[in-house]
Amino acid sequence: MGLWYNTNGLSVDELMKKETEVRKKLVTAFGLGIDPNAIGQIQNALDDIRLAIVESQYKPGDDADENFDDYLNIG
């Protein structure tokens, strides 16, 4: 879950659709000359969605080696 946008339980396809929707809203806000603070909030929501897309592709444990020892022996 992002700070500005709830992305829990959404698939990558759903996240990409949401990203497209938010980008359209951002372009509209720029075109209308909306307050920069409001535009910043839309950009934060867009960043949350993009981060969720990246995080969904790198879930912990996907490439974890069960035999990996968490120490380094230099001797």
C-alpha cells in the first residue's frame, strides 16, 4: 500500500490501467492550470502506482536460495 494510493491486491494489469488513468488526470490538471500542490499529490499517487508495479515484479523469495548461508568466511 502506498502513501497516496492503495495498491494492495491489484494485479500488474490493473496497476497499469490505474497508472494510465492517473496520468490522464495529471495531464488534465496541467492543462487546466491546477494548483501545483494538487499536481504534486497526483504525481505522488502516480509514483505509488509505479512503485507497486516494480515491487510486484520483485517479490521476496522468488530467487532465494534455501542453501545460502548468511555469512562470509575469509579464512
